[in-house]
Amino acid sequence: MPTPIMRLIAPFALILIITLAACTAPTSGPTGNETPRRWRIGMSQANNAEPWRQAMNEQIAAAAARYPQIQIEFTDARQNNAQQVADVEAFLRQGIDLLIISPNEATPLTNVVAQVFQRGIPVIVLDRKVRGDQYTMWIGADNRLIGRKAGEYTARWCRENRRSPCNVIELRGLEGSTPAQERGDGFREGIAGNADVRIIASQNADWLAERAETLSRMMFDANPTVDVVYAHNDPMAIAAFDVAQDQGRDTDAILFIGIDALPTPDGGIQAVRQRKLDVTYVYPTGGAEAIEWAIRILEQRETPPREVILDTEEVTGANADTVWQKYGGR
Ligand code: FRU
């Protein structure tokens, strides 16, 4: 015989049991009868306006489309740190299961990334880094290595072309973004083997073709002899080439180096094939890898490596056609 008190609590006990069962039941399983779990992923992009970042977003979207359980939302910080902090805070308010972020600059984005991580939400940092270790993993290519390869290429080219001194102008990426620092440092290591190589001018063009156009014009005007243009990305290298051509310089006598090697009509591989650039380096976006790792973290509960380093490739006139085919140039 149930006592009055038992009768009183029975409905509540039933609700509690049902709730507990719902919480512990697998959301998807071998029978396939349960509702599959959906994952909300926030993708915080530093700036949508640059072609390489558009490629990154496209690769993320294409990879995510293979997983119907992923719901992904992109934000565009338009190269503004405060905006990107606000974008991530908004993701936190809305609730996300995982954050992918390609931070505009390292220091200003470090705290907000740490906040997300400390709430137990996995964070995949892509391409540009943040400071410290408050994130789950970083995916990107080795920018110091790329810079060093560009420097070694320069050192060799200057020697082979008997340029002494060999005058380099450098167009740098946004200073607070880690690839700018690393591509600059690596280049300096690479040229160290040839004392004739001198960086005679170095300007910060923030990764942007328009700024590179103005700044390279000023640098060319101030320096009658320029042997090498080293730009931290292809859009800036191509802008400098156009300026040199516009000024009636002998562009065949100048070594133009860029980085990114996008397989698009305006990208670096095509610029090498058109003999605007002499060399560029493949800088993979890591978009597909970020989604693969997101799934492994969320569904397989894997502990990822701290870093996944993506391969690069040197692209010159000798292999540009092959590389173009390889990356599905269009
Ligand atoms: C685009 C870009 C690329 C470059 C990367 C470095 O914003 O400037 O051209 O390789 O960012 O983070």
C-alpha cells in the first residue's frame, strides 16, 4: 500500500528518472534510432575581404557540409581586434560546442580565446596564433620555415646573378599577427648565408594589396636600385610588381617573392605562370583539417595534438603548372 507521502512524490520521481535517462542515453548509437547530436561550431574569421581568407572559409564550409550534424556560423572581424573579441563573446552568449578562430592579432585575442577554453569549450586556432597555451590545438604551416626558404632562395639568386650588394625591399604583414613576425625572422635567417644581401627598406603593409601599392611606390621612388622584393603574401607581391612595371622598371631583373600560392585566377601560382612572381610558397589554409579535428574532438572525444603543422611547397616557373594541377587550379 503506497503511503500518502509516496503518492505525493511519485510523479516527481518519475520525472526525475525520465530526465536522468534522457541525459545519459546516447544521442546517436549503433541502432541509429536515437536523434543524432548536432554540433554548433563558431568560426571567427579575422577578415573576409582577403582572397586567402575567403579560400579558408570556403574550405571550412565544404568540409563541414560533409557532416550533416555540424551547424557552423561564420563571423567577419574585418581586421578589427575589438570586433573579433565581440564576435567570440557573442558566440559564447549564444552557446557553441567548439570554436575555430583565425585571430587577427595575437595579443588582443588571447584573453577571449582563453575564456572560451576555460569554460571547457574546445578551441582550434588556425594559421595565426594567440599567446600562451589556453586553447586546445593550433593548425597551420610553419611560417618561420617559409620565411627561411624565401631567404635562402634570395641568397642563392643574389649570388647566381652576381648582385653585390643585393638590395631587398620587404613588405610585411600586420605586425601583431604571428605570421608577419615569423616570415620576417625566417627570411633574415635564410639570407644570413650571403653577406651581400641587404634589406634596404621594410614597411608594414598589413597584408593588404592597396597598402602595398602605396608603400612599394614610395620604396621604389626612394631606392633606384632594387634587386629583390620580398612580400609576406602574394597580393602585396603582385601589387609591388604592378608598381615596378608601371614605373618602367625592368621587372625581369628583379626577383619578386610572395607567399600563399592560391590556385585561383588572381592567386600566386597563376602570377608565377604569368611571370609576375618568380617564386611563392604554398600556405595551406587548414580549413579541412580544422573540421576533421573538430569532429574527432567532439564525437570521438580524442585529445588532439597541440599542433598540427601543414606542409608547404616552393612554387617557381619550373613546377607552377604541376602545382596548379595538383591544387585544382581554376
Ligand atoms: C590573409 C593573409 C594571407 C596570409 C595569412 C597570414 O589575411 O594575409 O595572405 O598568408 O593571412 O595569416
